[in-house]
Amino acid sequence: MSWGTAGASADGTAGERRQLLNVAYRLLGSVAESEDAVQEAYTRWYALPRGRRDEITSPGAWLTTVTGRICLDVLGSARVRRERYVGAWLPDPLPDRAEWGHGPGADLVDPADQLVLDESVTMAFLVVLESMTPAERVAFVLHDVFRYPFAEIADVLGRTPAACKQLAASARRRVRAAQTPVSAAATRRAEAVRQVKEAWESKDVAALVDLLDPAAVMTADGGGLAGAALRPIEGGARIAQYMVAIADKAPGLELLERSVNGAPGLVARRDGVVMTVASFDLSDGRVTRIWAVRNPEKLRPWARHDLS
């Protein structure tokens, strides 16, 4: 991309951080890694000679390209790191700021505060993004989610616009293949989550089995820092038994209905500490997928706020 010749104040970059964080989170699925990537992009911006910065007509476009390249590198190394990760790796769950109170540390600036919750950050969507190659993910997210033209994406990936278009098309096919036949309405989804909560609280295995699809899959992420099944649990009956076993082992566990990545979910809290954040996917009125994040490092945005 040609960055132009007209002058641009360095102050023009100040309002770009939120957009860059939103791009980076969708590319990486990690709040901490996204913040690091954006910080590195700003570091590179301010390392440019002042005269070079003044020549760049669109600091935001420059920062987006650099952030995209950094994320591409992180995605490449993440595949190696996640092979060493204990158990399944899931994206960071995001709370809804509208549901937050003012708990300890709520006055701290948290990058999660800047993330926009929409369909492109639901756990189901992020998990599909994880199945893509790094180049597919960058091309798809930048084009289909943020509407960047392929000419600009080509600068990020170091490929031709035509090649980037093909990458996005391949990623799009992955998304279509992973979509459930009928997307549950928000009210139906919230009601299903409420029913799961009630059955879980009452330790009603039969009720849970009725709510779960027979082929349902539950994936837990403890990262070796919290107890969690190392492999996905398959089958509604097995998941129901596992959930009740968890409740038996954790007396005093409190379940809260809260938005998780913009969709109805559950937060499990014990003695005021968030222990688990669960996301759900539905098909034909029954739960087909449960993603339970228990790694405390991924629950930090939840710990800083009062969810009562």
C-alpha cells in the first residue's frame, strides 16, 4: 500500500486503539495477546522518524497493517505453543460491560472494555476461526468482518489480492460447513441456558439429558491451572453425568446467567470467585456444544467486576 505524502499528526493514532484491539482479538482469540500485538504496533509507529510519520496520510491504515502482520506471526507460533498446552485451548471469554458492577479493580483500564460484542466474537464463531490457517483467518477477518479491501489485505499477507480473495473464500467455506442448520433466536437461547442452569443446580441428570443433543460435545479449558477434562466429552448423557459430578465436588457453587461473548451463557462462582465461564451453541432447541473456560488467566476480566 502507498501511505501517501501528506502530513499526519502522530496524535491521529490515539483513537485507533479500540479498532486495533477489536481486529487483534478476532485474529488471536486472546485478550492479552491482542493487547501485546497492538502495543507492539504502536511501538513501531513511534520508532519511525518524525518525518516518516508525517508522510503517512493514514496512520490508522498503517497501524492496522502492522497489527495484522504481528498477529499473523503470533498465529504461526501459537500453533506450536498450543500443541504444548495442557488440554484443549479455547478463546478468552468476554463479559458484557453492561452487566458489570464496580468490584475490586473495576477502575483499572482493561483492554476487554474496548471489545465490541457481536456475532463475530461468539465462542462458536471464534472456534471456527481457530480451524483456519493463519493466512485464511487474517484474510477472512479483515475482509468479511471489517470490510478491508483485498488490496490492503495483500500488504498484510504479502500475497496478491487475488490470492487473498481465494483465502477468504476458503475460510468462508469453513464457516458455512460449521454452521448449525437453524440458528437459535436470542430468546430461545437464553431460555435453554436458563433451563440448563436450573437442571444443573438441582443435579437433575434426566433433565440435563433432555436439554442436551445426544451428540453434544463439551470442551473445557483449564490450561493445567484448573481442573478440567483434558479431552472433549462427547454425548449428552456423559456430559450430564459430568456436570452433576462437578456440582457434587463443589458445594456452594453459584451459577449466574450472564452474557458471554455477546450470547447467553453461564458463570460459575464459588465464594465470590469466578471459577468457570460457559458458552453454549444450540440446534433445534437443544444444546449441541458447551465451551467451559476454567483457566484463571483467561478469567481476569471477569474477576475485576462484581457480577451480582
